[in-house]
Amino acid sequence: MKKSIQHKVKKWVIGIFLSPFVLFLLLAVLLYLPPVQNFVVHRVAASLSESTGMNISVSRVRLSFPLDLSVKGVEVIDGRDTLISASSLYLDVRLKPLFEGRADIDGFSLYDAKVNSKHFISNTYIRGKIGRLQAAAHGVEWTRGVVKLNQASLDDADLYVALSDLNFFQSKVRGTRHAAFHAVAHRGRTSDH
């Protein structure tokens, strides 16, 4: 009789200790199911919209093992300004470097996008359309604010970029000076205006 009670207690103790691991594995598996992914993404977009005051929406998302992310129909609207509107975005991130405090991005692709950085990038303004942007960055260290861009290509784009180094120019001239250029890329060729 005592062995039976001890055996039951032992099973309960093992079950209690294993339940967090089983629950974690179950949640990890659920995140790879498309209906769960869409539910989570729509909840996150609604929460971000509320906290930022912007209208953030995503039509569809797919996450495949380990961290290949495909997002369709991304829109971020601030008031009357569309900050980004993209038909699709693809991200391929290596898993192991994330545990080391950095990210290795094997592939980043953005298709059919309109962008407007407004005032969100310090001393820089970018506006225009992008047919295709592809990049790879190995060594994104967010704790140090470092991004090592290994490769980037831009096709079918029409971008206006204005750069301003306020620290340098304020010591030289009263007011603000900036450099601006207009770049157009068609099928691998780039021209500056």
C-alpha cells in the first residue's frame, strides 16, 4: 500500500516538474500553425497601434522552422502619412546567434513598398517606392547599436534621400545644412539625380 502511494506521489512530482517544459514545447509548436500565427500577429499589431498611435496592419504572416518569416500586406500609417506599405517582406534569421545577443540575418527581402521615414531616423529623410530590396546582415548587435550590412541590392526603386549632420554644420554655419539626392534604380542599374 505504501509503495502504491509513494509511486503516485513520485508520478505527481515528476509531472509537476515536467509540465513547464511540456507547456513550453506545446506553445512553440502552436506558433508554427498558421491560424495561431495570424491570431498573434493581429493581436500584436492592434497592441502596437494602440501604444504608438499609428495604424499598423498585417494581412498574413507565416513562420517556418526555425526563424523564416514571411509577411504579406504590411501597412504602417501615422495620421495621414503612410510610413510603409509593402506587399511582402521576407526575413531569414539564424537561431543560435540570438542566444548570444546578436542576430545573423541570412536574407531580408522587401517587395513593392512605399516608404516615408518622416522624422523617425535621426538626421535622415527617405521617401519613395521600392520594387525590390534584398539584404543580408551578419552581426546585428542590438545591445551595442551595431549593424554590419554584408550585402544589399535595390531594384526598380525611386527614392529621395536627404541627409543632415546637424552636429558638424551647427558649429560651422547658423541654421541647418543638408545634402539630398534622388536615386532611381531599374533592373540593377542606378542613376543619381
